[in-house]
Amino acid sequence: MPAAIVIHHQVETLRTMADTGALRRRESENENGKAHPLHLSMTSDYATSTGCPEPALRRIADAGFTHVHWCHQWNTDFLYDHAEICQIARWFKDFGLTLTDLHASLGVEKCWVSPREYEREAGVALVANRIAMTARLGGDVIIMHTGNEPRAETDRARFWTQLGRSLDALEPVARDHGVRIAIENTNDFPIIRRLLADHGPDYLGLCYDCGHGNMLPDGLGELEELKDRLIAVHLHDNDGQGDQHLPPFTATVDWEGLAKIMARSAYRKPVSMESSMHNSGITDEAAFLKQCHDAGTRLANLVEKAAVQEGHSIS
């Protein structure tokens, strides 16, 4: 079955859901005219990326976060059904949460850059599923990995052909749902620069993962060059040697330098953390989320301070 038919079949019901029931982002002031707390975003998979997400969403809201980076099933072939997406939407509403963005899946056997054509087409359907889900939940950005560019010339050519086919197939789906694709830096800035040169900002942008950037010789320099295409962020810390996903301000990421670039960038969404408990040494979820919320508040203040100093608006 052609990829276009697969996509249509996959998202037709979800398109109707997005058109008729997308969650609205909350207003900046409540009915009494009092400002809401600082908008901060936390990843849904801070403890686990599979299973029922309801307990995590409840704890994220209880910790004071207003937004969620959806990261459940970020690296699987899992397809979200209508019933599951509707339930997640209800939880968001019940807990007063807003979707920042959604980490879509590169896939395992359903892989959008697979050299096997049937796997690539299945991967396109998987990404289309996440695009429709994002729109239904009120979001406008999904985040994608591309995988590494192969070294062998013939494999490299096939990689670019398959990636190009998938991006071409997904563009009308993304535009129809009002969702853009952010390509994440997984040590692959040359790939990102090429893709952003080939596709406009109304379709593709950059997701800067500062943990991945911290393991490069000049991750912030790379971000500086592409800051006008920044539409998503993954904020967490590490020691520069491994992808540890620690809370901000606990290791070696240059947070002041990052805040200054964020303040000058195209990014206008909340500080969005992708920290995980696994390497933190913290076993209590509430304590971990409090540390992340405190760190997020500190970082948001740094971004605001940098914006004021340089005369930029971050609203």
C-alpha cells in the first residue's frame, strides 16, 4: 500500500479530533486578573517512558509545572489509538497541563529512514500518528531523530534518499495539522544544517538538546549559528562524557551561555526540561521534580535577564 494511503488511513479520525477538540492553551491571566505561576515544562518520562502516564502527569502538575514535553514511547513502534489520545487529553485538562511539544519516534522496525522501503513507509505512518496526536493535544511541534549518516557512500546516498522521501510524504500531513518538525541534535549538526537549508522554517526547525551539545567541542557555537531556527529545547545536564539527563545546574553545561543564546533565538516557549531520575541519585519523585522545578525557575530567570540586557522580547 502506498505511503500516502497509509498516512491517510492512520490520521483521518485524529484529524477530525484535532479540528473539533484541540486543547486551548491557557490564558496568561486568570479570571481575577492575577498572573499564573511561571510557565515551566517537564518531560513526561522523567521516571519511565512506558506504561500508564497518569501518575507522572499528576505529579508533574502537583510540582508546579504548567507544561509537558510528551516523551512516552519516544523510541518504540507504539501507535497511539484514538481512545488513548482522548484519555491523555482528559488528563491534561484535569491537571491543568499544556503540551509544549512531543518527542516522536525514530522507530525500531517502523523507521522513517530505513533502507527497507516497507519499514520506511511504516515509519512515516508512525510519525504521522504522532503529528495527529500533537495537534489533538493542542501542540504544534514534534521532535525527531534522524539517526546517523552512514559512512559507506552507497549507504549514505540511500539514507538521504529515504529521509527525503519521508520528509516529502510528511510535509502535507504536518501542514494540515499545523505542526512543525524539529530535528534534534544527536551529534549530527551537518545533517541538521543540510535539512534546514532544504526546508523552510514553516516546516522544519531545530530542537537543541543541550546535553548532547555539551558532549561536542562547541555545541553552543553550533546553536548560535542556527538560533533563528530554534523551535524546541531539551534541557538537562551532564559531565560532558555521557548523556546523563541530570537536572540543570548539577554538572557542566554552560547555562549562562545557553540562556543568552535562547534569549536571542526564535524559541518562545517555556523552559522545557528533559531530565531523568535514573542517574540523579534521587529516588523520591516529588523531591526530584522539586529540584527540576527550582532549576527551571533559575534558568527561566537567566533567560529573562539576558533578554532584558540585550533588548530582546521573550514573550
